[in-house]
Amino acid sequence: MKTKKEVITLGTARENLKSARRIVIKVGTSTLAHADTGKLNLYRIEHLVREIADLHNAGKEIIFVSSGAIAAGMNKLGIKVKPQTIPENQALAAVGQGVLMHIYEKFFAEYGQTIGQILLTKENAADAHARENSGNSFRAILDMGAIPVVNENDAVGVDEIRIGDNDNLSAIVAAMIDAEVLIILSDIDGLYDGNPKVDKDARLIDEVTEINSEIERIAGGAGTKLGIGGMFTKIQAAKLATAHGVTMLIVNGSTNGNLRRALNGEKVGTIFPRRESS
Ligand code: GLU
């Protein structure tokens, strides 16, 4: 019987990234949109798409989890303040998801890359049967040489069936399809040992081999809504991913070339090596 081993030898996890084949890449709204206007950052999106298409050309299977539907919907409808009601947010997502896919369709097509949209809720991963069915869809898209573009199905999302954030969603997807690596693109360089926005001495943590209470405290602690740069949900995602044999990285999505550097085993961001079974 398989038993869980604590963790891989320190330092080898980055080396192993070079041979990773199936990779989930998650990008958040703060990376996709301009902070000042809330409008889509086309420069950033275009670079990201090119990098992903190139990784695909290099033989990797890429699953792309993108937020930004609600932001794109607000933009399109000229709404400045995020509404409070569920139906209004559902409507914004319904409008914005189409806008988002239109842009991805255009940019990926420029590099000859086909994409396919998958929208999920908690129900699609609720039990083994649901996970198997969802996984089959991903595998079929990948087998056809296309890149699945994934988001939560916010247009029908209500509290009972929502996963709620795309960090956790991307970890669920990575586990569901046996990905080797999950890369979460953030608006900061990785996990720091303090809050870099207020503490000049805060240092970037290169590798987290165990997600203990100290790491959770650094990330904002259980129960708080906003961790350092939204780190709390990323740590939840890291727990889920690493427990399912997926190595996770938090990397700055604003720096062009970071995806490639990370997958080359270079020291960018924070790595959470998968927990291996022996
Ligand atoms: N699914 C949401 C959207 O597309 C984003 C959720 C998140 O940012 O974590 O707007």
C-alpha cells in the first residue's frame, strides 16, 4: 500500500519542472486588467498568450485558467462599481465571459492555436464520477491539440455550487487531470515572509516544503479575507495541489518570460513541491 512521504529532497523540485508535460496556468484579474481603469491589459494578455502558445509548440499540454469575466463584463457595460446582488454578478459574467473568449480566440489564433472553453462549478468535481466526466472533457480537448480555457461558471453561480475563487478552481482542475505542475500568476513575485507592501525587509520565500501554521499565518491566516496580495486562497490551492501530487508555483505574471523561466527550473517565484507517495 502507498504511504505518503513527507517531501521530496530540497532543491530537486525546480529541476523536475523542465520535464513537466501537463501544466495548468492560472491568471487572475489583477494581472489581466489595468489597476487604474479596470480595462483589460491587452499588452499583458498578448504576451501571456504568446508564451502559452509557444509552450504548447514545445510539446507541453497546457490548461489555461483565466479570471476576468466579471471585470470584462463591467467594462463592456460601463459599470464602475461591482454590484452586490448575485443576479447582477451573474449577468456581468455572462457578458464578460464572451468578451474574454473573443480576445483569447483572436490572440491565440494569431499563433495558430485552437482553444476550447470549459466552465465549471463545484458540482463538476463533487464526487469521483463527476470528476471523471469533467476530466474526460479536458483530456479530449488536449488530445485534439487544443488548449482548454477554464473559468468558474459564474453566470449560473450561486453560493451552494460556487468554488468561489480561481486559485482553488485551478488546483481542483490540476488534481482532476493529473497535471504535474500548477503555475499561479500573481501580481507579486511570490510568497514573502512578511508583507512587502509595508515591510521593506520582507523576503521572498523560494521553496515551501510544508504548509504549516506559520505559512498560513504569513498568508493572512484562516478567517481573514485578504491575505498578502490574495495569498490566502493561493495557500489553500497549494495544499490541495501538492496533496494530489501536483507541484505548484506562485510567479509574477507581470514580468514577460517568467513562465518560461519557471519551467526552465530558474529561481522565480515560490515553489511548493508536490507531496510524493512511495
Ligand atoms: N471567476 C471570476 C471571474 O472570472 C474570478 C474569480 C477569481 O478571481 O478568483 O471574474
